[in-house]
Amino acid sequence: MSPVLSLRQVSKVYGHATAPVHALRAVDLDVDAGELVAVMGPSGSGKSTLLTIAGTLEKPSSGQVTICGSDLSALSADATAGLRRRSLGFVFQDLNLLAGLSAVENVALPLELDGLAARPARAAALRVLAELGLTDRAAHFPDDLSGGERQRVAIARAVVGDRRLLLADEPTGALDAASGEGVMRMLRAACKRGIAGVMVTHDAQLASWADRVIFIRDGRVVDQTAPPASPDALLTPDPTS
Ligand code: ADP
């Protein structure tokens, strides 16, 4: 199975040749379907740049980005926009939910913008809201929801339809600890259903919900945690001991 997202030697340089800013340096990263990867690092280390490039919102200065098997450098601008509309979902700290639309209308919007008729778009939105425990909130407007509920609606909007890659920037930044943990549970469950997820966070506790954590410093991936051993491994005697 090939990864949903693959970065190969991806670098990004901002600014002029006389004063270049190396936001990313030769980053390699693969994220598989069903896997949630957390990205940690100090401010200015390149985390947002990584999300922006993985989200096709900017092009790398060099290196290769592959999403769902498509090498982005070989796609036209229109094809890239289509891939972004259909296959990518974004969750930001300031959720960008539209206040004049109900929860279900907010979640259905990306599908309708992509040309799906209102009725099937609404049905798909209701299915995702149900998976996130929000059926009884579907008709509510964002102002009538709690912070945690609003964030779950934003996650629903980011995973609705046939989305393959979920990109989240500090998705729990504005929430208290209990709501933040609830949101992480939802995010992880969404990934377990077969979406690849990349989440930037400053919070090590929240990062521990991920299958893997990568650390970035000065634009380089400096460390990766191995996936945690399954609980079964603790019960199996170690043959070397
Ligand atoms: P982080 O998300 O880890 O705080 P960023 O990816 O936002 O880091 O930024 C990495 C580096 O790239 C920083 O030095 C930042 O100032 C620079 N940078 C980010 N975006 C731009 C831009 N559009 N133009 C110029 N420099 C930028």
C-alpha cells in the first residue's frame, strides 16, 4: 500500500537570494491511510510550512510531494485544485465555520462546492456528524454550540465525502483540556477509518494521541518517535532476557 502523503527531500526557501529563509530542509515524510502523525517543534521551525505544502497551498522550492499517488509537480493547477477539494480536509484553530449556516450545512458545503447535489451532500454530512456524536446538534448554528462541539463540526467538515488526507493546525488550541481530549479522540477515530492525518501541536500530551510524532527544528526533521509497542508486546517474554 503506498502512502497517502509522501514528501521526498522537500525544501522550501522564502525571501531573496541575498537573505534566504530556509523554512524546510530536505524533509522526508510518509503518512499512510489510517495513521495520525503529530508534528512538534519550536515556533518558526517550519511546521506550518510543512502543512501548507502537504495541503497543496504552496509549492516546495525543491523535492517531490505525492498525494494519493499523484506527483504534484505533474498536475495542472486545475487538477491540483480538484485534488485539494475532493481529497484534502483542513482543520484550523480558528475554525472558519460559517455563522449563517447550521452544523449540517457547514459540513455539506465542501461537497456542494464540488458539485454534489444538496440532498446527497446533506445525507453524507449527517452520516459524519452521527459518527462524531453530533446528530442532535446538526440543525444548530455555530453560535449555539460549545467550543468542543464547534471543533467537532470542523473535523466533520474536514473528513466528509471521500477525503483521504486530513491536515490540522493546533486543532485543540482554543479548547480546555477535557474538550481538547474529546477532539483528539474524534480526530484519531477519523484517521482509523482510513484517512491519513497530520496534526501540528505544541502539546506533548495531545501529541501522544498520534501514532507517531515527528520533531522539526530549523526546517529539518530531527527526531521521530517509533509507534508505541502494542500492549500485547508487554506480555510476551523477551527472548533476549
Ligand atoms: P512554525 O509553523 O513552526 O512556527 P513556519 O513554517 O511558520 O514555522 O515558518 C518557518 C520559517 O519560515 C520562519 O522563519 C518563518 O519566518 C518563515 N516563513 C514562513 N512563511 C513565510 C513567508 N510566507 N514568507 C517569508 N518567510 C516565511
